[in-house]
Amino acid sequence: MVVGPYVPQLTLHQFFDWRWVSFGSFQGWMVCIACFVNALVAALYLRLIVQRAKKCLDFAGTILFLHLVAVSAYSGFPRHAAWWVLHGTNLAATALLGEWLCMQKEMQEIPLTSLRRSAAAVAAGGGGGGGSGGGSNGGLSRAVNARSSAANVMELAQVVVQPSRQGSLHAQSSINWGPLSPVK
């Protein structure tokens, strides 16, 4: 779409022949602009597919490596510095923009209104309905999974540290098993 109006015959050479990449001709600049637009689109796909900022550099590097393999198979190993500069810049742009977009997605607030409704339904005995098991088990599992693991750990295991008679500290743990408490 970017290169098409300015290049009379659009073929695979523009995509997989490293000789087209140059900073000295108009058509070479159009190929460079098309590669940069491709980097921006790839960053958007990283946000949609990868969704983790930590993995963006790996996926962007994999995309570049697969393109290098395709270029090498089509027209031989790239020997121009312009090709390496362009694709190194595209790798950096894709990874950095993809990480930024993924971090924006990760920083969004998690809506708690649906979690509060399912917990209230479980507390009322309605079970919240739905879920893979249906009935009250589906609502109970959603309510249990909705709670943070830190809150579960703090509620389930309470450690009390008290000084002993000898002056050393003595740890005593009391575990709240809830409905799963062992028979005494």
C-alpha cells in the first residue's frame, strides 16, 4: 500500500530482496518506509498476541530472524549495511513500541464489579450460576479464584511469634482450614 503507487511493478523482490533497501534512491526510501510501517503494525500485533511486555523483544527478534531466513532463501544473505541498519532499527521500534503497548494493557484496572457480584451470590447461597460445572460449584469456584492469592495466604496461615521462657522466639502457626478443617 505504501510502496505500490511509487513502484511500477510490485513483486516479491521488494519484500525479500535485500538489494532494494537503500538510502540513495527514491524506491529504496519507499521500501524503508514500508518496512517501518510494518514495524509499527507488528508492534500492534505484539499487544494483541503476546500481551506481555517481557516477551516482546523475543517475539520481535523471532520475526526479524524469520524474515532474515526468508530473505536469505530468496536472494542470498544480506550484504548491505543499509539492510542491517534498517532491520535493526525496525527491531528496536517493534520491541519498544510493543513493550510500551503491552505495559499500557497490563496497567489497566481490573474491573471488580463482576467479582463482587459472584462473591455476593455465593454468600447468599445462590451460587452465581454458570461456570463449567453449573449451579453453586461454578459460582463458588469463580469466587474462590477471584480472591488474590496474598489474601488467601494471609487468611489461611496465621503465624504468631511469641518469646519463649528461654528468651528465644517461638513460632506457632494456626491454620484456618475453613470447610476443609480436619476432624479432631
